[in-house]
Amino acid sequence: ADLKRSVIEKVSFDEETSVWERARSVDVLILDDIGKGVQDSTGFGARMLDELVRHRNARMLATFLTTNMSPRGEQMEAEFKTSTLHTFKECMLPVRFSGRDRRKDAESEIMTMLG
């Protein structure tokens, strides 16, 4: 969502480069928690992500995407265009992290503090 906003508002990364230009050209890009904020009523967010991943893939630039969605789940198919999913399959290697979800612990602590 922040990247989408920076594109719409033409936010500058530095004096000569926009955030969008930087995202397209940086050697390593990390997009955290994709899926949230990608979809909108116009499809702009999905098209933007699709174009960014395709651009970086064509130039063999490293891109890390994190998500809580399963790579083979219906949620991915609902969030992204079929062509974007094909691009993901072409250039990305899914890595599953498992273990205790520490966010649940924090949630319990917060709820206990709030009474």
C-alpha cells in the first residue's frame, strides 16, 4: 500500500529518483506482506505489482516478497492476476517458514494488559 501511495503521489527517493524508479532499479528489493493493499477497485495495485515483478525479473534483479498466503492457495489466485502468478512461478522460489507465531503471544499480552 505504501508503494502504491508513493507512485500515485510521485514521492521522491532522492533529488533525482522517484521511489518507483528506485524500486524498479535497486539491486535487491524486499516487499513485505504482499496481498495487503494490492487489490483496489481499479486494479491499479495489481497491475503495478505485476509490472514491477516483470521488470525486475527481465533484468534479473533480486526481489523478495513476503506473504502469509499459501503459494498454492485460493487466496493467491483471488488476489493476483493469472499472469502475475505465472511470473511468480517463473522467477521465484517459495520458502515456507514454520514455527510458533509470536504475534499470538503479543496479542495475548496486549489483551491481558487491556483487561
